Amino acid sequence: VVPGETALAFYKAKNPTDKPVIGISTYNVVPFEAGQYFNKIQCFCFEEQRLNPQEEVDMPVFFYIDPEFAEDPKMAKVDLITLSYTFFEAKEGQKLPLPGYK
């Protein structure tokens, strides 16, 4: 992905159980320092996802790397950014804490 250009990636998720699952996702960017330049425009992770029994789906992420990434001397040796997701079952009534807030 060229900094400043938009890109579309897909993540595959499968519900291997015999019951519907409603899940939410959290993401991680490696290296950590590159995370400030990673911008999601549209993402399956913005809302809960329902997967029916044995259902397999492709979940899209529309994103771009901020052009300032290329100007940051700390990023000079970074040529690979990894975006990963953890998809887990949502529990009714449970709210996730906002990062940086207590």
C-alpha cells in the first residue's frame, strides 16, 4: 500500500459452532509506532457482527496509511505493517472500556 492511497482488505471469519454467534473485533497494528499512521475509513470492527451456524464470511476493511508516514524518520526502516484482528463473542450488556479512559 502506498501512503496516501486507499486500500481494501478482507478478513475471513467462520463460526464453527451449531449456534449463532454475535461477535466484536479489536485490532492491533505492528509495529506499534506505525499505528498512528493507520486510518480505517470503513471497517467490520465498527459494529457487532452476527455469524450463523457454520457460516463463513469475508469482512472488509477500507483504509489508508497517512502520507506523513513517509516523512517520519522513525519509520524509514519500516517496510511492513501488519494489521490483525481478534474476533470474540460479545456478551449482552457488557461494554468495552474506551482506550486511554478510566
